[in-house]
Amino acid sequence: MRVRRVDTFHLRAPLQQPFSFSQFSYSLREAMLVRVSTEDGLAGWGEAYGPAAVTATIVREFLGPLVKGRDPRAIESLWESLFARSIDYGQKGVMLAAISALDIACWDLKAQDAGTPLYRLLGADALESIECYWTGFYFGGQEALETRWEREARECLDSGFRAVKMKVGQGVARDAELVAALRSFVGRKVKLSIDANHAYTPTEAIDLARRVEGYGIHWFEEPVSPLDPQAYLEVKARTNIPLAGGECEYTRFGFDNWFRSRAIDYAQPDICACGGITEGMKIAALASLAGIHVTPHAWGSAVGQAAALHFYAARPRQPFTLTPETKLIECDRTENPFRTAIVQSPIELSRGRWHLPSAPGLGIEVKPDEFGPYLVDRGN
Ligand SMILES: [Mg+2]
């Protein structure tokens, strides 16, 4: 099996209702999908997280040509050659996101070639479904947030979710009000996590953590700078809320320091950014040395979502116990047509659970014919 061509697809969709979080506002969603086609007619799909025009250029102009002619099933050596070729310019960020997209596409091909769903190829036992948490409760809009969030909470509970994540980062006092409000909307039994997207100093994050500890917070995500494990340790020493982070970190080399210092309780590599499934498995192996949970950040199209799900399905909980905490994976519920409109068979979501696909590969059947209305640029 040899790679015949590599195509990139930059997709864009304006949002009906723009929304924001502590760092910026979204008025559109974008996706950068990669298709790796083989000489014998198979096509594997991958996705890069981050600025789509940039990652598309990296794949089209730099990394894609290095993949042509290679056996896509020889993923370990392929990954190392891409990383070695780019390490002088980009050990983190968009370069790794571009490698991730190619890596995911190669895993899709390898599983298709083996005739098995990807999560099975990655070593998982047969599974039916995995519980997920609702990522939503963003800022923005004219309406009072409490009014909108109460409606969103009802939708969330009605559709069977029992774990949610809300945004914080609007100032400690306002955040504390909103945590209290959302807890009252969802009740005491629902797992409630908060995500500041690194909006705070350690002092502010500690203040917020202490104000909301009584509301049973499942984890506090990105309380402080993603560049500063020491700041996490300062927060961790002053609260009993577990800390989560890692969506802005890349490769085993980047995560190593976080695990050695025990700065986080939940590691959240994004499979479309951290280096793909190949690197995600190495990050998870390092996390297991420190007894740290890994639960991937996932905020992309159906392709990225499927990659995260297959990866996560194959990760044993660390450390082992007969009575483990439920595995929880992210389920972005913000507006995004690319979760459904561009695939034949989106991964089934029901009663707050992802149902693992049984078709070979990623199991979602991407439909490039449906890209038309969204296509900004098609490169090859
Ligand atoms: Mg986050």
C-alpha cells in the first residue's frame, strides 16, 4: 500500500449565534480536513486543530509531499520522519496539528486495511458506548446568561447527559454567581466542571476555586497559563478541586514536565493537535507512570471527534481499580455543522453517550461531495 496523493480541505461555516469564552469570540467555525489516498483506492481522513488556512498550507506545501509514496500503515516511522523534518521550525503548535491530521488519516487507512474499527486496532476490547460530558455554557448574546443557561441545562438533562462543563473567566465574582446558578439548574448529581481557558493568575484562580468548592466541582480546567506548570502547582496546593489541562500542550516532550511535576490531575491532549493518535498513545503511557487520567480535548468536526473517541476507547483507566471512576469524554455541543453535515454516518450520540462505530477505520464515511457550501480552499 502506497500513498498516491494528499488533499487538504479548508471548510468554513458562519454561525447563526456567535458565542465567546474568556479569550475571544466565535462568529464562524472552521475545519481543516486531510484526505490521504492510496494507489489501491482507499482514502483515510484526518483533521488539524487550529487556524485552518495555516495548517492546510503546512500539509500542502511541506509535509504532504513527504508522505507521498510511503506506506501509510508504517505509522511510527512515518511520524518520526515528519517530526524530524520539522523539529527545527515547529516543536509545538500548528506544525504538530498538521502532523496530527496526517497521522489520524494513516490510522484510518491502517484500520480500514485491517477491516476493523480503529479502536479495536488500537487494542480496545469490544465496547458499545462511552459516557460523555456536555461542553457548552459559553458567553455572549443579548440574553441574560442565567436565562440562556437554564434553557441549555434543560436541553442537556433531557438528552440524557449527566456531566457538563461550563466556561468561567469573566471575573471571579461573576464566575462564582454563574457556577451557583448552573449547579441549581442541573442539580447535585450531575458532574460539573469549569474551564477558564487560562484567564487567571494563580491568586485569582485560587480565589475562584475557594468560592466554588462547595458546589462539588469535578475539575477546574486551565485555571492559569498553559506555559507555567508551577502556577498550576500553586493553585493545586490551595484547593481540593482536581485540575485539568493540556489542550495547549504538544507531544510527549511537552507533556513530560506536566506529569513529572504532577501539576494536573486530568491530562487533555487534543488528538488533532498533540501529534495525533501515535503521539497521544505515548502521552498516555507517560501519564500512566504518574497515575494521571487522560481524557482528550475534542472540539472539531466529525473526523476529529471520531479520532478522539477511538483513541480514548483504547485507553485503560489509570491507575487500575475494580471500581473505576466513569470514563468521560468531551462532547462539544456548540453550533458546528461539521459534526454531521459532511459525513454519511456520524457517530451516534444518545442518552449522553457516544456509541462506537462498527465500520472499519474511523467508521464515519466522510462525504467530500457535501463540502461545497463550506469549502474555502481545496488544496492538493
Ligand atoms: Mg478547555
